[in-house]
Amino acid sequence: MDAIQNTALVNYCIALGDDSLTLGHRLSEWCSKGPFLEEDLALSNVALDFIGRARMFYAHAAELEGRGRSEDDIAYLRDCREYRNFLINELPNGDFGFTMARQLMVDVYDTGFFTGLMQSAEPQLAAIAAKAVKESRYHLRRSEEWIKRLGDGTGESHARVQNAFNQLWGYAAEMFEMTADEQLLLEAGIAVDRAGLQSDWDAKMHAVLEESTLDIPAADWTIGGGREGRHSEHLGYLLAELQFLQRAYPGQEW
């Protein structure tokens, strides 16, 4: 692997780690706030799945770049503009319906993405994907059941989750926009063609929303930029909380 391809692979791993870390942190904010005890525990466990996934991607990136950084350095010692996560993952949780609507959108995407990544020519990425896809299928079962329950539930639950999808729908577009690094890695058989995932994502989302008696939101707006380091104001607040201890007490370890 030449230096250009190796740098692209490091960036790819970090971006995937950023996706997992930001959403894992958001889900962890539900700890002690779930609608009932079992769901409180379930959301906390899903958060741990995402954070564990982030650790694997960051550790692999650190090994590939060979600069002496650790997974903690990558997670805690970068500023907002250096993060490459999708914007949807950094949004505040909102109410339970908003969180589950976002989760369904991400879970449908993740299931397709990690299924593809298992075929990667890069052995460590394929191994991470093999673990992640099992988690994602479980996450998808949960979020799909909740959306059907909320969408076809009371008038208030229906209205709340419909409003959530209306607010979130335009964030989906960037999940299917390839970067230059990804195009390079795709040609080498390493990356997933994210653009090729969109038709299956659309079909699955439409099927679940229709079964949930929800309307398909109008595709009349999109927003992106996360993979280029352009973020909402929400990421700064998220990182201020997530990174505080490491920045206040550098080098501390569990």
C-alpha cells in the first residue's frame, strides 16, 4: 500500500470512528432518562456498541498512521473541524420519538454499509464489519419495532415521530455522498460504495414508514458537510462534555 492510499485509509477509519463515537455519546445521554427501565438499559447497551466500534476504528487508524497516537488521542485531542462524522449523529436527542427516528435511519444505513464492508480487501476493516453488522441488525430490529409502535400508536406519538422524520430527512443525503479518499479506496477494493446503498435504504425506509402509518417526508432539502469537517453548533457542545476530563487532566488512564 503506497503512502497516499495509507493516508486515505487512516482518514476512512477515523471518519467511521467519528460516526460511531458521536452517536454513541448521544445515546449515552439517555442513561437514567429512558421511558422505562428496560429501555433505559437497552439504549445504554446500544451506546456501548457504538463506542466500542469507535475504539476499534480509532485503534486501527492509529496503528496504520504510525505516529504514536492512541485511540484516546484521536477521540479526545481533536477540535470540531477535525471530526468527520455525519451531521445526523451529532444532533441533540430531542424526545424519545426523535431519537428512535434517527436511530432507524442510521440502523438501516449501517446494516447495508457493514454488510458491504465485510467484503473489504483490508482484513481488519472486514473483521470490524463482521462484528458491527451483527450489532446493527439487532439495533435495526429495535428501532423498527419502536417506529411501528409509535407511528401507529396514539395521536400524539404519531405526530411526534412524524415531525421527527420531517426534521431529519434531509440529513440522510450525506450518508450516500462519496469522498475523494473513499473513491480511491473503492478502486482498491477496500471501501464501500456508499452511493450504491441509497436505493436499498430508500426502499426499506419507505416500507417501514408506510407500515407505521407515517408519511414519507418530502425530499425538498438536504444538508451535509460532516465528512469535510463542517458541523452544526451542536458538535462543539458535545465535544466539550466528552473531552473535558482528558483535556483538564492530560494523559490520565482508567
